[in-house]
Amino acid sequence: MFNLKIPNFKCEFKTVAVTAAIILLIAFSVVGYLYYSGFFALEKKKNMVGIISISGAILLSEQVDTYDKIIGHALKNSSIKAVVLRIDSPGGYADLIEEIYLDILELKKVKPVVASVTMALSGGYYIAVAADYIYAAPTSFVGNIGVIGVMPPTLIPSEIVIETGVYKATGFSKLLFPFNLSHALDNFASAVETGRGNRLKISPVELRRGTIYLGSEAVKLGLIDEIGALQKAISKAAEEAGLVEYDVIDLNEAFKEVAYSWGSLSSNLTLNWRNLTVEVLNSLQPPPSIWYLYLPSESSFTVLSNVESTTVGTSVFNEHGKGLVLIDKSHGNKVSTWDLDILIAELTSRNITVQFSSNWSNLASMLGNASCLIIASPTIVYSPEECNIVEDFVGRGGILLLFFDPAYEYLSMFELFDPINSIATRFGFFFAKGYLYNEINYYGFYRNIYVNRFKDSNVTRDLKSLVFFTATHIYPSNRGVAWSSENTYSSTAEKTGEYAVIAIVKMNGTVLAFSDQTFLTEPYCYVEDNYKLILNIVDLILKAEVKPTVKEVVEKAVEEITEPELPVGTVKEFIERIDGEEHVVKWAKLSEVEVLVEKPGETTHYYYDEKGSLIRVESDGIEIVYDTPIAAPPYPLTRGKTWIRESNYTMYLNGGKAYGKINASYKVEDFQYVEAKNGETYFCAKIHYTVVDEFKIGESYISMVSEGFLWVSREAGEVKEEYTVTYFVNSSPLSRTNVTLILKSIQKGGKSF
């Protein structure tokens, strides 16, 4: 049975009535909002001057979307006869600024546009020049025409995330990116020259300097038209539109719901732009990026400086080379293998050892074996005693290379200039404050200067042109061997001149000072003759002849190592690396006849007779007894001394026996200084050895062939060891292991050495 549902017309009528009331209420609200926001006024009144306020830094595309809506409304609404741009902005991201500028140009085609400037810097001024007429207060900040760019990052390649081209991930070549800034600057300057026309009374060079002008000066230079504020700008706009009676409408107010949707980011960054840093900008627009933006240098350019380069401890390249170049890292030097990789490559290819040292005492002790010392961009002052050591090194024929790069300007002036000059002044040099620039002839941008005047010298041989990247200059100029062109400026002297950028002093040795460091690195080393300069430096180092110190003469005369003095209770620790894996090895002299060696998973006891000859070894259930005691090295060790160790032995393992034979040969090849991990440097005999150990287990013949070098000092005994072990089974090679051992610490009778 069906129940017929009868409609409740009374109830439905109430529902409809309520719904209608709600709709009417919303409609009245919208009408009210539009009325009070000025939209009804736009329909009723036919003569309006609209004000568009452009404030703060332009960092977000949402800002441009809003300005686009406001400008578009002003363009299409026939009631708005003229527009005043009220500008208080330091600029912003380049393409966002250009979008607003181009939109205003479209608006200007059909309606007068006048600008009233509180502050119009960089991109803010870029927008202002789109107007027909510009007003500013006497102390308004105007100008700062220029570009800030953040270089593309260095690609660290991945085998998981891969790209199709060399610049796909970074976007630009680092070497060519500055040229893009020049193109952007040309666009900016062209907009100014087009907008201001023959009113502009400033040279193209001056225009591009990024200078900030007060309004009172800007009007004289034609950057603005007249001193005045908002009311004067409104009157001018009305006059240009032929209006006698008109109303004024704030177009931003009409769109405030959209404008304020930028949220806290807008209020914190775009309006409070003085809190911006390049780090923050990079988070909004990752590098590479281009900005028409004024930033106070104290808060911005710290991040633009190079990332601090670090080399911790000691890095050695081509350890067994015949020459030695030392690089100081003990004075907070802003230099690393990354900066000097090309120079290092050229030196090591010529069998030169290159070593970084972060311990001055160790470095000083190694200067006797060195032909060259490199000091680059230090941040800690050199003491008079340290300067004496360097001066003595140069006096004996050593090469001293001083590199300084003023691009590290995030340091205080004391940290920046005093450290390098503490050593440079000892040799009659002084690195000037500031940097060099050229506004006419430059590579990419104004701080990349050409160097094209040279004095004949070994270091400038065959050079025709160099490019230095943010360089300072060196006093006195008459010690120079390379100079900038005559139209180059000093940022501190603020005058042109031919500035010395490479200087030389010849003593028994040679001191060379370079006012740039970047030219050493890729890709900058391949510009002009920069690579030739690097090769000339290498040749100079190769020809150095350093006389030994008195101490070295004595050591040479008594070139020998006597038996190490290691009393009972001596404990040494070594860092052992086996095929790249590191662990600690402990060596302990338990008595005059027993030594303990411990390493992860292995404990070995060595037993000696009263003459110091090895007679027995026990290691984790294995015992080896030698038929003939293995004699100690024949001290004193002198150059060319050789000896042989031979013995048959019985090996006891797992309740059984095996028989073997050991045959070893040794030769003292050289004497060298070795820097251990405890920070000490030891005078050592360098011993080459080959050890063949053969034994039979069952039907298999096992042999181990070890070949390498051992460094032994009088103070510590074994300091270092490097060797390779090759394993054979029945004469067939099975595997090979590479082992290095370096002293980490030593305690003699409870005392550290």
C-alpha cells in the first residue's frame, strides 16, 4: 500500500523566504562593499584620478598578479582619466619588475601616468621611468640603477638524478653568467634613457654606477622632473588629462582583499625589505637569479661572498715527489684544494709534492725541504717570529707566493687586510683596501678587469692579456710587473690609474704578490693568458734552489738514525688503513723481551732474546717459532745501508704444524721529515723492503709478498709504513691488499711525546 506524501506548502514557503533573505543580505553587503570601496563612484563619476601605490620589495609573483589587476582596471575603466604611481620601493626580482614596467607602458599609451616618489631605488626607479612625469621630495632616494646577480651553483653529479646537458641543472656557465648581468643592466639603462629622453643629463657610464641620488640632485640630472609630493602629482595628472573637476580614488584600497592575501611573507619581507639578505632571496628564488634591487650591503652581500674553503689538518699530493711546495693553512687561510687544483695538478705532474699544513710549527720544520711556500688570504696575523722564519726561507733561495682576494669582504677590515699585510710588509709590499673596477673595458661585469701592461720577468713571460676577477692593487706600484689599464678605478681611491696587480721582490729567493686568487681556479684560469701565468709560476718554482739551514747541514753531515730509545712502558698508537678502511693499532712494550700489538679482532705478542732478535710470535691461537732469530736492524742507519733477514720457522695451529720460510731484504734509500698525526715532525730514515713469506698447509703452498717503505726515527722508532701484500696459492695470485700506517700518539713511561 502506498502512502501519498502531501507537500507542506507553509514550511516550504518559509524556507524559500529565508533563502531569499540571505541572498538579499549578501547582495546588499556586496553592494555596500563596492560602494565604500569606490566602485559605485567609478560608475557614477566620469572624471577620476586613480592612485596606484607600489610599496616594498617586489619578490613574489602574487604581487605582480595584484598590480596587473589594478593596472588593468585603470586601463579599461573609462571613469579613470589619469593615474598617479605612488612609489616607495627598493625594487625586486628582475622579471617581476619588468612585468610591472611593461604594464605601465601599456597604460601610458592611453592615459597620463605621473609618478610620486618617496623612494625609488633600482627596480623601484625602473618602474618610475615608465611614467610621463616624476616628482620626488628633496631628500627622496632615487636611482641605484644596476643589477645584483647570484651565480649559478656548482653541479655535484649524481648517478640517480641525471640531466641531458651540461647546463640543464645549473642554467648557466659560471664564466658567462656575468655577461647576463651586463645584458640586464643594458635593458635597465635603456629603459631609463627611453623614458627620460633628452631630459637626462648624465653620462651612460655615470648612469650605470648604481649611485643613489637625493631628489634635489636627481632633478638637476634629469632623473626626475620636479620637486613635489603626492598632491602635486595628482594635480599634474589631472592637468595632463584635461580635468578641472575630478575625484581621487585609491585603487589599491579597492583591491586590498587581494593585495593582503600575500600574508605574513608580504608584511615581513616585501615591506620590511631592510631585513632582507641574499640568503633569504635565494630561498625565494634559488640561484642563478637576477635582481633589480637595492640592499644595504651590511645585510646582503655577506652571502654573496665565496663559501669558505677549508682544508682540515694536512693534505698531501704526490707524496714521494722530488720537490716540496708548502701551503699554509695555520692562519685561517681562505684557500683549499678547490682553489688551487690547477696549480697542484701542474706541480704534481712535474713530480713536485704539494702539502697543506694547518700547524705552523710543522710547516716551519718542513721549510728546509721545500722550494716554495704559498700564503693565500690569511685571516690571522703573522707574528714577528713567524715572519722571521719566512724571511729566512726566502733568504736561502725559497719562493714565497702571496695571494690575496678582496672578494672575502664579509670579514672585518682588520681580519681582511692586516693578516696579509703582516707578512707582505716584511718584503716591502702592501695590499691596498677595496677593489679595482673598470666601467669601460671589462670581462662580463665591471669588477673583472683586464691586465695588459707587463714588465719583462720570468712570471710575465709571453703574457699579452690577463683577466683578474675582483682584484685589489699592490703598493708600491714601481715593484709591479703587471698593471691594469689606465682607465681602471680603485674603489677606495675613487680615481683612475694604472694599478699594480702583480709585484715582485728578488732576494736570494723570490717573493711574488698577486692581488687576485680567482684566476687560479676553473673556469677562470682559461680566460685570456691566465693559464700561461700559472705555468710561469710553476716554472719559477721548479728552478728554485734553496740553501740548507745550519741545522740541515749538520743533519746532512750526520745523516743517520741511531737505535730508537723506547723504554719499557712505551705505548704507541697508529692509524692503519687497509684498502681505504681505517682503524687504530696499539703497540706496547711490555718488557725488554715482549711487545704487544692490538688491532680490531687480533692480538699479537712478539718475543725477543737479550740481543733484541725476534724468536717467537703468538697471535690468537697461532704460534710461530723461528729456527734462526730474526735480527734487529743494524743501527745506526745510514744512507745506502742494506741488510737481509732469513729464517725457517715452524707454525703451530689447530693442534697441527706447518713449516715455512721467511726471506726479507732492506735498504735505507733516503732521509726525510715525516709529519705524524700527533702534530710532531720526525727526522726519519726511509727504508725500502721486500719480504717473502712462504709456508705449506696440506697440499697447498701459500706465499705472501710484501713490498713497501718504512720510516724510522730515533725518537719514536717506526713512524710510518706503506706497503702492498700480494697473496699466492700454488704460485697463482689470489688477492692484493694495500696498507698504510701512521703514528697517532706515543707515550714513553707515561709521558706523551
